[in-house]
Amino acid sequence: MTVIPPYLQPGNTIGITCPAGFMAPGKAAACIQILQSWGYEVMVGKTLTGISDNYFSGTDEERTEELQAMLDDKHIHAIVFGRGGYGVGRIIDQLNFKKFCKYPKWLVGYSDITVLHNHILTNYGIASLHAPMAGAFSEMQQEPFYLSAWKDAIEGRKAKYTFETHPLNRKADVSGILTGGNLSLLSNIIGSSSEVDTKNKILFIEDIGEYYYKIDRMLYQLKRSGQLKKLAGLVVGGFTDMKDTERPFGKPLEQIIKDAVAAYSFPVCFNFPVSHTLKNVPLKVGVRYRLKVGSKTCHLIEM
């Protein structure tokens, strides 16, 4: 049974750190201001100071040390990551989750944070929150729905998302533990200690800036490794800024996915609002959801 970290209440402390790519310090300003306006204390890590001179927000050792300190500190009630990019896979095996398991807290992020979400679910059975990170708050201010959904999720209000159907959807009404995230990372962690067990689970996927043939390759990696074989359902989010080769791959994204799962009977729904864009609703990884795929609308309901 999944362990659900305590939901937040005003007065709790939220830590912000960057365990992966570099983020300019000012990008977190809106997040800090909004969290404080909601009544939370905010602890900002050194990885947000902008002193790095390369791709990462600090050395592997600096990023590990800061994240470890926040994981261990029982007075920090949630950790919101600054941004993704790349880097969690370099440090995940150096992290110790002993104190985190004793005092679990919500870990909030997406993209490269997919590694962390699936690692703690697979190894420790602890839920986490796939949701916009600190760098996205300035944009979310322009869309109250997404900001409100983020606050609702971290404070324990259950989500019910309704969205339009798609011609390639497969109708069904199923339930299962939700897992997933960025397709590139889900493919990358296969064979590692972070690999997720997808049996009887609802899997959600999204990605950005990939070539069509790479999406096809990653889906076949999931297929060959057995991760698509016994899914309860598949939720397809946004695949933004897609690219094609000089000689076209020959299929649109939706057809690539349809063909990859053609051998299976589980329900599939496209165009779910989880992505690298503003349309990125919070999803609790490790929590049970109900997926209803109908002829006119689809629903993803937290149980």
C-alpha cells in the first residue's frame, strides 16, 4: 500500500532546490512570493544562487548534499524543485532515503524529476507529486486554474479532471495506481533500481523536443521490456516541439503511439493536460485514480 505524505497546512515549510539543470535565481521569485502569500515558510537552497558556470545548478556533490539535507530535515514538509533538464540520474544512487521514509514529505516536480518519482515509489512505496516546478509559477499566475490545482493537490484536495475525447481513444472505465512522467526518462530508467513496475497501473506519458523516430524507439523499449503488457490504462499528455528527420518518419505522434500499443486492449486517452507547457495539471504518482474514457469526454479522478 502506498504511503501518502502528510498534506501541507499554512505555517509549514517548503524547500526549493535544483537537483538537475541550472536555473537563474530570479525564475523562482514568483514561486517564493506565492507560497508565502499562501502562508508557507520557504527555504531556498544554494543551488538557486546562480553561481554555476555550466549546465548543472552545481556539482554532483553540491546538488546531492543539498537535496539530502532537505530530505533529512523533518521540519521541511515538502520539496519543490526549481526545474528539470538533466542531472537527477547522476545523483540518485548517492541519496539516502532512510530519514525520508521515517518522515515522508511531498516531492514536487516533473521532467527529469520523473527519475525521483519512480525511484521512491518503486523502492519505498511513497507517493509524490508530478506538477509544475518553481520556475513555472510566474506563468501559472496567468492561468488561475493551474495555480489553484497545484495548491489543491499539495493541501490534499482530490482532483477530478475532465477533458475532451480524441478520435483514437479507446473507451473504458478502469482504476489503478498512477505512475509515469517524461517518456525519455521512463525509457532511460529501465534496468535500473528506479524502474517502475507498471503492472495494473495507469501510465501517463509526455515529452518535449524529441524526434518522431526517438518516440517510436522509446515506446518499443517500454514494449520490449514488458512495461506495456499489463497496464490498466495509458494516458497520453502533450508531446511539444516535436521534430522530424530530413527524410520524414512517416507517421504523426498519435499514430506512433497507437501502433505501439495495438497489441494490447487497455484503454488509451490522448490530449491529457500534462506536458512541458502551461497545460500541466498536478498528478499524484503512487495514488489510485479512476480513468473513464467516453465518447465525448474523458475523466481522470483521484480516488
